[in-house]
Amino acid sequence: MTASLMATRSTAPAIEPAKTVQPSALRLDPAAGESLESWLTRFAHHLFASRQSLFEHFQLTADEAKESRTWGDYLPERAAEKISTVSGISVASLRHMTLARHDGRVVQFDENHRIRRLRWWARADGTRYCPDCLKENRGAYKLDWRLSWSFACTTHRCLLRDACPSCQEPAKSREGRNRYLLAPGSCTTRVPANVDKICGFDLSTTEAEYLPEGHPILRTQSLLDDVIGVMPNAEVTGVLGDLRSTGKGIIAAKLSDDLEDNSGLERAILRGLEPTEERIGATAPKDALYMAAMTTWALRLIAAPYAEVHQDLRRVILSYREGDNPTNNSNGLGSPLELIERWGDCSRELRHRMLCSLDRDFKTSDRLALGTAVHRQTDQQPRRETLDENEVPVVLWPEWTAAVDFGGHYNLDAFRVAMSVGTKLANNDKLLTRPGPSFVRDRPWRTMRPEFFGNEAQTRGVLTTLTLLNDLLRQHPSAIDYARRRRIASDSRFMHPEHWRRISEHVGINPGGGTRALMAYRYAYMRFVGTNDVDIPREWMRGSRRDDAALYTAFTLSITAPLAEEIDNYLSSWLAHSGVNEPVTWSPPISEVESASFPGRPLDDIDTALLHESISLGVSTLGSLAKKVNRSIRHVRLAIERYPLPAPGPTRPLDWTQALGRVPSAASNQTSANWNE
């Protein structure tokens, strides 16, 4: 503590022998929140007796009394019953005055009812105290003062004290079965030079160090009191676990000025109070002031709005130093796995917050896999842990492709495939459970070339959009199983030339020859399966004709709304014929994502009326159309796919119920060889 809290050593009084307890009906009720050890000492003093005499009065055996030094942790059932019979205090109340009430929450006991000292920052011994509380409650110590997480008194707005200002020794919490009269609230440390003397300083007269109302340390203590006193076990261990992990990082970072600034303390007040353990974070800081400051900043890093603290959190993480360990102390950031291991076991939310603060320091691949471009709260986490890759088509949906298209120099088909892969890989933090600096070794990252991401701002926009899309799919599973689509579209009858002829005649257009039938097949297949022409079965390809792309572009430009609707009607019938209850096409609702995060334009941000008019007037190249509507060629292609030409059409769709059940005749069964005409 600070120098102002230190007092001059007083003369140690001799230990006064106590009298034997006489049979009495006197009763002493415990103070609110009092510990069993404190109550026993006060009860003995109330009867002007030693603790040993009090134990005899309780009719405890010698073996039972011998174990009394551990009763502050756990009170055996038999001893509790004997004490209850004489004192009139219920067994439940007596046991509630021990640390066993916090078992599984703040401390953890082994099978022999001993506290695991190296778990959950449990204190091995000793207690803190509030001088004003001791004065008001006749020397009664609160049980929770024994917890590492108690460092301030919210009633009197002061820091708890760790030690006696006279002998400078830590305040004791264990007394056992002594034969002397002990004054409640006094220091019972024996003087080394004379074992027959104790310090005896009245700790209630210790000078308290008060804090202003609303001080960050008091707010932190108040919140911890609520956490420990009210929350369910699992939530308590989660909160305290995150505070331990973050506190360990703060200790290792050694950012004293930042620690004081973020806990409302004066500069240099923590100097000399830093933990000096070889294993950082193995136990809680012993000094109440340092523990208070560390916990206050840790709580802020964990719970404050992310935008306010992410830079501080990043600085703490990157300042981590632990002994002479070259792995932990390297200048490089290391892998996400190595980074998390430094901080120990923490919640998924804290781990995500930590990684998000380092987003710009990671490789693009890891940023995508970890989802660090988007910070989320617990209730914003995806509902499903994993995303089935068959929920995402080979090429990304048109609306989402436009959203991530920032205008770089790349091929649309390759870009759509890459963005689809990116959607599947986003939020894949399983890489943290296995070694290796990156997941690129066993993931199809090669499809996602650097030009698909652009500069840092564009990269962040693409990663943010793909991460949000992945989140959306986890919350709203895809309505389509694309792997199954590929299987049922492999039937040789799918969009057979005879079927194409019926569709064409129904909407009043010329079906054309084999080439046009092939283009219709390609259009239907790619729409149905969610893929590009690279994925079309080889037997239906036209070979290496140089005009292939131009022919397909011309076909898509000629598709009218009635034709597109009739093809969709055919595909819907094909699904029903195959026993599949799915829509023909589906896309995650892009309206549920904030468009400000998109690096590209919305798909509908185009003059469709002018686009359709230009096509009707004979503009036949994508480049010319792009100039007409002042949009990129990629945007025009996506818009044509999404918004076909308006035109009059039939009033009723075709009924394919019977037709799909029959194999077309051999005379009409053309092959890909004929289609190359």
C-alpha cells in the first residue's frame, strides 16, 4: 500500500490466559456476512474464554478441535451439529459462513474438502479487512474478505487493508484451538522475538484509504459482489475466468501508467506493488490496491464497448512479456493459437474480442477464418457452430456478389467462386485447436487471389461482408442443398432438347438449333445448381469454340421475363419430380445486413429501364451496355441475370407432370455432337 497507510509499530502486549467457559445460555448471533472463524473468536471473547475452552463447551473431541484451523474453509457435518446444538445457530447457517458456500463458483475443493490453491486464484490463507466495518461490527470479519476478488468496501467507500500497520504482517484468518483470550478485530500475529506475545494492534483503528463516490474501483467491486452473490455458478466462473485471463495479460504487459489511468489512480501509486512471481498469473496479486487496479482495467477491457477499448486491448496483448520465454516474448505476433495460449482459458466472447483487436495484424486468411473483421456480442454470435458447405453454391449469389465487388481488375466468374469459398471459410475458428500459423495448408485458399481483396479498406469491406453473410447463413440455414441439386441435374433427361422446344413454343419464341438448345441447357443447369460453366458435365460442352462466350452472352441477353419464368417453372417441376421440396433459387436476405459495410454497390443500384431499352434497341455487347448505364461490365452481367427483359407471355405455365415421367423418343434424343452445329 502507499506510505500514507503505514503506521508506527506499537508495543506488543502479552497473551492473556482465558478462563474456562461456564455453562451459559448466552448466544451470539453472527454479523451479516461474517466468517465462521471470526464468529468463533468473537463468541469466545463474548464468554471471556479461549477458543479451546469454547470447543470443550461445544463438546468437540480433541480430533475435531484439532481440525478447527480449516473450518473457515469447510466445516464437517458432525462438528457443525455439535456447535449448532450449543450455540443455537443452525447447521446450514454455520456452513454458510465458510468458503464452502462458494465451492464451484469462486473456489474449488478437492475430494478431501481442501481448497485447490492454484485454481481460480483462491487465497491460501489470510484475509483483508475494512477498519470501519470492524469498528461498527465489534471486530467481525466478513467471509468474502478472504476472496481475492474483494479489495474494496462499497459501504464505506475505501480500499480493504491487507496487513497490520503495526507489525506489517498479513492479516490472519486462521486461529485453531488456542488457549488465550483474543480480542476480536486485533492482530494475532506472534512476535518473532517472544512467542508469548502477540502484536495485538486494534485493526479497527487502522487508517482507511477512502475513494470518491463513483470511483471506478468501487464500481468494479460492486459489480463483482453482484456477480459472486447472485449469478449462477457457470456464469460466475465464466466472468471470473475472463478477469483472470485478462488480469494475467495486464500483469505481463507491465503498462503501469495505463493501468493507473484506467483504474482512476494517481500516477506512480502502484510502483513497487507489481507481482514478482516467476509464473505470471499463477496466483492473484497479493496487494489489494494492485488487485483493485488490475481488476478494474480488466473489467473495462472485457465489458466496455469494443470501440472504446480495442486499441488498449491490442496494446496489452502485444506488450505481453513472461520471464525469458522466447516464444511468448518474440517481437512477432505469432499464430492465433499461440496468442490465445498465452492468456489461458477464457470465454469464446473474450477470445473473439482479443482477436478482433488484432484484426489488422493477421494474415487475410486468418482474418477471414477467425471472423475478426466483425466484432459481435454474445447474443450476436451465430446460432449454429458450423456451416455445411453444401449450403453455399459454387458461385456466390448475384446480390452478394455485387455487394463485395469493389471494382478491382478481376474476372467475374473467378471472383464469384472465390467469394463463395470465402463464405464457407469465414468464422472457422477451429484452427485455434490445432497447431500451425495458418489454415491455408489444407484449405482452398488458392482460389482467393490477392486482387480479389484490394487495399486495406477494400479488404476489410470484403471480409466484413463475407463474415456477416456466414453469420446470416448460420442463423437462417440455406433453403437449398446444392450437392443434391448437382446429383438430380445429372439425369440425361434434364432440360432435354424436347423440353426446350416445348418451353420455347409455349412462350412464343424460336427454339433455334442445337447450339441454342445447348445454351438453354447451360443456363438452366447453372441456375439450378448455382454454378458456372466450368462445372457443367463435359458431355454437354461445346468443346473449344472461340465464340462460345459470345454465344452464351447473346443468349442471356435474349432471355425475357416470360422465358425465365417458364424455365423456372420447368426447374420447379423437376424438383417435384425428384421428390425435393425446395425453391428453384434462393439467396440469404441481404436486407438483414447493414449495407454500409459493403465495399460494392447494391445489385439494384442500376437503371434497369435503360438497360432493357438498350438491349431492345440492339446493343449486344456487355461493354456497350455498361457504358450506357454507367456501371461495370460485372454489374451489368449480374443485373441481366437478376432482371430479365420484360415482355408479354403466356397466361398459364406448362404442366410437366406427365412429360417428366417419360423418356423422350430416340428420334428427338440429340447428342452433344449435334449441338456443336
